Amino acid sequence: MIVSVDTIKSDSSGFSSIADISFKTKDAWIDSIELDFSSCSFFEANMAAPLYTVISRLRNDLNIVSVTNMRPEVSRILQKNKFLSVFNQPDITDSNQTTLPFKIFKLSAGDQFNDYLDNYMKGKGIPSMSQVLTKRFKQSLFEIFLNATIHSQSESGIFVCGQFYPKKHRIDFTIADAGVGILENVQKYLRKPGLDSCEAIEWAMIEGNTTKTGNHPGGLGLKLIKDFIQINGGKIQVVSRFGYYEFSANDESVRKMNNDFPGTCINIEINTEDKNNYYLKSELRSEDIF
Amino acid sequence: MTDPIKIKVADLIGSPLCISIEDGQKVYNKIELLIKEGKHISISFENVSMLVSTFLNTAIGQLYGSFTEDAIRAQLKVEGLSADDMELLKHVVDNAKKYYSNKNSYDEAWLKEDNHEE
């Protein structure tokens, strides 16, 4: 079976294209799937993570997945970020060191995720961001990563990758899983089987809302990230099943995609030139907390 | 008053990364035990390099389900947190107070009749 891959950018049409590949291959079982890149003139590196959600599902159903007809410029991007190693193609050294390479983590691999961020975010081509910005960014990525480990039930792990765009002063970092999706968790938690993906994502974005079971408060992670993004001038995209949500300082929107994205993907984009110090005007003391 | 008992979080969980619910629960269990015994406790985050809300919800937020605000305020303090992590903890504590004071109706405001199909 040959499936065409279009130009994939980190926007709703890019996610929709990936969901379309998933739709076209949804019944594939012990088959051979060729992802034909001849119509793909550009592939934004961080979108390797959501594409892998489709590939992992296909491989889980014992399909042999291959990539063909990739233009050299696209291939170069995906070899630099080590994505093509999942097809046993050699990596290219990222001499500019602007890539946080594609990597698959097990659900219990929080420590390794930390090592990965330490390794690829220190110095190199990733811009020297202020210490507090780096910390906020890392904390945000951890909140997302941990959400995926807690909620996704993804059997194939968590897929991550990132890319720094020096001219735009932006880093995109993407965390995807091939799990159950936000919809299923929220439907079960609220006992509302009629809920749709957009409503489920909107619910999950509200401070204090969490589907985590047990007698714990929660639901702060995404709110904290939104607060950070608002000040930083960045952007967050949350894609899960048919739902596409985007938040930036200027805009908050949710829309239904035409096809079903097989899992959940969160992309966070930050402005690396941000000089905000993020501290409160008056420092909190221990006795102010409880 | 005697010196508070210090809980060194990084030593207790054996890691500078305060990220997992399991480790948060480990810290919670120690605090719970000591509060029940009427002890004063200082939770030290020295040498912690990464702290996220998930961990704090379990380790500290959960206390508000078992103890009164007065007891927690009287017996607990924290040290070794940077200004922005203090702010994070404040968020967690405020969220926990809200959660336990309003637990049953927490989701009801959002529940409404719907019957969509995708």
C-alpha cells in the first residue's frame, strides 16, 4: 500500500495531513506500507514526533513501513534529527547543533528525559537563554512529558523531538504519544460519552481539571504552561484525536480536524529572546505558602 | 520549641528530580506520619534540580485532604526553594485548598447536556 505524504508544517494542516495518513492506513494489518514523500517539499523537523504515532501504530499491527522518494532537503532535515534512523537510515551530524533529536522514551523514563534535555539544550546551537527562561521551558516540557506518561497508556512510549530556528528566535519542542487520547479519558472521568474531542481538550486546559484518579488535586501543568507562554510570546498546540487547540498571547482557538489523530501531541514553541525575569515583585516566604 | 525535623527531599527519593507521583507519595507518607505525631517539619528542597506540579500535588497538595489548614500552617515549612519554585508551590497549595473544599462539585459546573458524535 502506497500512501502519499504532503508538505508537513507545524500547524493545523500539518497535523491534519498526518491524521489523514492514519485514516488511510487504519485497517492495515501485516501489510507493507510505503510512505511516498514525492509531494512533500518541506517537513518541519519537530513534526517527526506526531508522524511517528502513526508509524508506531502501523508497526504494532505488524506492518512493514518504509519511506520513499524523499527530496534531499527533506531527507537532510530528518537525518539530522535522527528520525530516519527508525528506518535504519544513517544519521547526519548536526553541525549547527540546532536539533533536539527524535527519541522514543518508555513511560517510566523521566530520568532519561532529563538527561536528554540536559544534553541537547546546553549551549551548542541552542541559544543562550536566560537561566530562568531555560528552567521554565524545561519545567513546561516535563509537565507535558509527565502528563503523557500518566494519562496516555501508550504501549509504544512517548515520542519527542525539537528544533531551534535561529532566524526566527524560536524553539519548537514536540511530545507525542500513541495512547488513548484526551477524549477517552475525559469522557470516562466525566461519564459523558457524548463529549467530543474539542470539548475534551477545552476541559483539560482549565486550571484544576484532571482525569487523574485517586484522592489528589491536580490539573495545574497546562495552566502553568499557558501562563508562561502568555508572557513569553510563544505558542502551544494540543492535538488529540479530532481536536486541534492552539493558544498564544493573541489567540486561543479550538477546531475539529477532518481526520482522527491516533493519540495526543503537544507542541510548545517559545521565543528564545525573551528577557522577562518571571519573578514575582515580592518574594514569597515559607509562611506565605500554607 | 525544638528544631523542626528536616526532610531532605533529594536524599529521601534518591534523586535531584522531583517529577514522579511515586516519589511524591514517598515524601507525603513521611510528612503525614510526622504531622500526626504533632511534630514540626521543615521540607528541604536543597539539591533539587527539577520540580514539577505533579510531584508537589502528591507530596504536599494531598495534605489538605488529611489535615486542617491550621495544622499544616503550624507544623510545616519549606526551605531551599528558588523564588519561582515558591510560586509554583503556592499555586499547588491554593489549588489543593480549592480542590478539597469543593471536591464533589468540582466538575459539576462544567457538566452540561450534550450528545455529540464525532
